[in-house]
Amino acid sequence: MALPNIFNSETTEIILKRLENLDANSQPKWGKMNASQNVGSYKHCL
């Protein structure tokens, strides 16, 4: 399966909507990062 292209506007919108839904109480669906760590890992993409 190919990874989504973050430079595609539709993909970017999907990612931004997912990030907007995160808050300090968000429970991970996989992995061990909390919401703060997760957002921090994406900041270089924005």
C-alpha cells in the first residue's frame, strides 16, 4: 500500500482534521505517544 502524499490538498485536509480532534485527554489508538507528543511529531510537516 502506498503512503498518502501530504502535498495533496485532500490528504492535507484529512491530516489537519485529525490533528484538530486531538486534545490532552485523547487516548492512543496505537502506539504509546500522548496527544502532545503526537502533535510534536507532526510539527515539522506543517
